[in-house]
Amino acid sequence: MQEPGLGETGVVARGQLAGLAAEVSACRICQLQPLGPALPHAPRPVARLSDTARILVAGQAPGTRVHASGQPFTDPSGDRLRQWMGIGAEVFYDPARLAILPMGLCFPGLDARGGDLPPRRECRAAWHDRLMAAMPQIDLILAIGQYAQAYHLAGHPAAPLAAPFANPGASFGASPAAGRGLPTRAGSDSLTERVRRWREILARTGEAGPAVLVLPHPSWRNTAWLKRNPWFEAEVLPELRQRVASLI
């Protein structure tokens, strides 16, 4: 049975967001008005929008498998993420209970070494503020990786990681998190430091908007990081699962 709002692009809308989902599905800005080289393949936006879900999974961008399937996290990263959250695919893919909005809505292509390119800047500029404003019921944002964190933690002490994020406004601009009165810190921190400060970030963001839980990307490339940082599974995952269970 086809889900509400699901088209060839893989954009699912729950409730009153069908019209906005149709706009996202029809987006061709990265080919018609690109910021830099045009997208080298046909756009296929992938997202799950909801006016009832209280949890938002904010990731990076679709990879090759997701581009082919039109469904987010249909890869080993998705398996690991669902294990972290303590839920199965039935819950994860239910737009009534979970919204999914990557920073790049379409697969951005591969670099010279075969890795995924960064999320396209056009997506954030054209869509993210509108889409977040259309989902005011979100209580918890799972900010996965540096790109989602650069947007959802704008104005937060968790500064961008490296050169592409030395000026986050140039890539993604301010987000709803900006202006929450969060403390600032000179310089930039590492992903490890930021995730270590998950309690502070979770508490402070939750004071004036959706609470943001910062997570590393569940990619297999981060398996070594997980082994070097066993505190993540011991400390962060129990809190993640408890919050997910209470909001699902």
C-alpha cells in the first residue's frame, strides 16, 4: 500500500504537509539554479515530513542506495541507527511517529575517491527553514553528523568542525537554534568533544525549542570511533532510547 504523499522522489508527507511535500518533490533548483556545478544526475528528493511526529532524524544526505530506493536509511547505517534508537523499521518508517529531514534532500554524487559529496547548499537555502517551521510539534532532533549539527546548533558552543564549516552561514545560514541564548566558545571543537557534551547541548537547546541530541554518523566508517569511545554506547544510547520510547 502506498504511503500518503509518497511519489517517485521518495518524499512522504503526513497530515497537512502534502502540498509542501509536492513542492519539494518537484524541486530542480540544483540543476536549474545551482550554487556551483549542477547536480550530475536527476534529482530525487528523499524526506519524511509529518505534522504529528515528535522526533526528527536530521541526517546528512541520501547515498547511492537511498537514491535508488527512495527511502531514507535503507543501508547498514540505517540498521545501526535503528539499533541505537531501540526501534524497528515499522516504527522508523511510520511518518505519524518519526520525521526524517536530511540536510541534503538529494544524493549529491561522489567525489574522486568514491565518497559521498557534501550535501548540496541549495537544499538548506531553499527548504530547511520552511520545513522546520511547518513541523512545530517536533520535541527532539537527532542531529547526526557535522552537517546537521552545523544547522541545528547554529549559535551554539558546538562550533563547526573544519574548513567547510569555518563560516556555517556561508553554507547553511542561521537555524531555528540561533538566538536561544546559548553560550559561545572561541575556536572549533571536534565531533568527539561535541558528543561528549551531549547532556549540556540537550538541556540547553531544550530550554527554548526542540531538544537536540548530537550523534556521530552511524556509518561503518565510524566503527573505529565507537570502539575508541565506549562511553557513547554506555551513556548516550540509554538516554536516546528512553527519549525515543517516550515520544514515539
